[in-house]
Amino acid sequence: MNTEELRDTMNRLYGPSDNPVTVYFSPGRVNLIGEHTDYNGGYVLPCALTFGTYLLVRKNGSRKVLFATTNFDHRGEVNLDEPFEKEGKSWINYPVGVLNEFRKMALETAGMDLLYSGDIPNGAGLSSSASIEMVTAFAMNDLFGFGLDRMNLAKLSQRAENLFVGVNCGIMDQFASGLGRKDHALFLNCDTLEYERVPLRLDGKKIVIVNTNKRRGLADSKYNERRAQCEEAVDALRKGKPIRHLSDLTLEEFEQFAHLIPDEVVLKRARHVISENNRALEAVEALKTGDIGRFGKLMYQSHHSLRDDYEVTGHELDSLVEEAGKISGTIGSRMTGAGFGGCTVSIVTDDSVQRFIREVGSGYAKQTGLQADFYVAEIGDGSKRM
Ligand code: GLA
């Protein structure tokens, strides 16, 4: 990203000013394993990417915060002396939601010109929205000296998304965007928020992200439906053991109490969460001991569980994983993020990457009529001032 060009864009959109411009960045993320576990108090293993959202900030001496982005034409503003209102489905709700959370903590900002610029493929499920929230939270915290740490900024950003935007997401995306580290995966316990940065020793292998380019229609409502089903499972299982989350159960305990869940669908949802939590634990051990083969098998198992028990994959994601499995150099492959479209993540040996891109691309086009996009992922740092 060329920040000089962005400075020119800022002057063009808002007019020139002598006030200093500060540039911030927060990345998108890819989750290696531990899917739909975060809001169930379980484990996740995401990494921050090198693409994400840049934010240029300049104080403007007024009581207005002005918003613009290089990604869409739509611009907006809020008045700091009035309550913040949600604006339809606009992207502006993400940063305004963050300002609103600071305001609730009596942390007041000032009039500013803001310019956002993202290089994450849109709607791909790589957390462009979390990166907008985190870059805003990180920038405000830095510029106004609020003194919150990164974990609290991630929690604040999650609240902005839950309460202002109205999407009931877990903590994973904001956490990964804020706390990522170059060439490390983040192993997070979403119940206690304890985490560990685990070196990604992939020697001779690459992480390849493939975008289905399928629009994720209805994803938010299906996501909220899954959350409700998990809560239903917790209620039923409490007759066997006083749990707070599904992740409080081991697989053995789950088998013992599964008969307490009368609804077949709810039972499958719970089985995914508890088995996936186990897989995330096993996968981090495999990563630490350098057993990438084991890691890859767990990725496939994760995908199958998301397909059969959680039912969030669909033809496009399933086709990509199936085609990836046909390449001898593919170590593992699965959907990543919420599902219902979006991306897969695969681990592929260096010498197979070109073949992977060619053959998965053509196999996928044959199966779905869609063109996939391929990214050889680089794992980068979390939120920063440039
Ligand atoms: C979305 C949410 C996350 C997480 C994943 C599924 O990305 O924002 O909190 O629940 O889906 O693992």
C-alpha cells in the first residue's frame, strides 16, 4: 500500500491542512483450526495476514468526525455532541460503533478527518470488518492516550460489532487482528482469554488461501441461528453437568450426556463444537512438535465436521477442499471463518503450489462455474502505527 498516494487522496477529499497525519494498520486473519468454537468458550488458532486496513487520521479542529474510504464512494460523518446513530448497512457503522464504545467508557475523541483503505478481498470472510474496527480502536487509543491494552481494544471492537453493528460474532477476528505476530499462529482460549503465540514452522510448505468468490448471502442470520442452537444444547446438557459453555465438556462426557439433547440437529451442532475444540488442542500440539502431517489430517477432519455436523460449508467450499485433496502436495485443507462461502485454507508443499493453483482452479471452475482466487499467505503483525 502506498501511503504517499493515500495522503494525496486525503488532501483531495478533505482539502489540505497543516495538521499532522498519522497512519495506522490492522490486518485481516485466517483461522487455521478451531471453527465456531470462540463463542462456545473454546480454542482457536488464527494468524494475522499481511493484508488489512490502513487508516489515516488528522485532527480537524471541529466537533465532527468525517469518514471516507478508497474502497467505496460512500462517505459519512458524526457529530461528537450528538448520540451516534446506526446508518443502515453502511461500512461506517464499524468505526462509529468503536467510537461509541469509547464514549461509553467516557473516553472522548475529537473532530477528525479519517481515510480508510483496505486491501483485503471484500466479503471473503478474512475479517475486513474486524480490521476496520481494530484499526480504529488502536488509532484512537494511541492518538488520545486512552491507555487500553490490545486485548481490551479487541474486546471493545467485538462489543462494537455485537452491540452497534448487530452481528453476534465471537472474539477471534478482532483478537487476531490486534495481537497477531509475524510468522506465528495465535492459540487462544476464548473462555479465559489466555493466549500463546506459537511459531509457524512450516519448512518447505506454504499456507494457501482460496476464495470461492461466492457471495455470503444470509450468512449473518445463519450464524446467529448456529449460536442459538449451541445455547439450546448447553441448556439440555446442564441436566447432566453444570456447564457454562459447550467447551466445558470433553468428548467422553459429551457421549455420556448426548442423549439429553432431544433435537437431532442441535445434537450435531454440539458434536461439531466439542470435537472441533479437541482438534484445535491436538493441532497446536502437532504444530509445536513439527508434525505437520498430523496437523493436515486434523484440518480435513475439521472441514468434514463443519460440512456434516455444523452444516456451514456448501458446494463451493466442499469442491475446493475436494479438489485440493487430489493434489499430492496438499497436506491439509478446510474452510476458514464463518463459512457459507468465503475462503478455504490449505497447507501445500512449496513444489506443489503452482500445480495446486492450476488444478484446483480448473477443477473448481468445472464443478461450480466460478473462478477462484488464490493467495499464498504471508503471516504478519497485528495492529500498528506505520
Ligand atoms: C466469524 C466470527 C468469529 C468466529 C468465526 C467462526 O469469523 O466473526 O467470531 O465465530 O466466524 O469460527
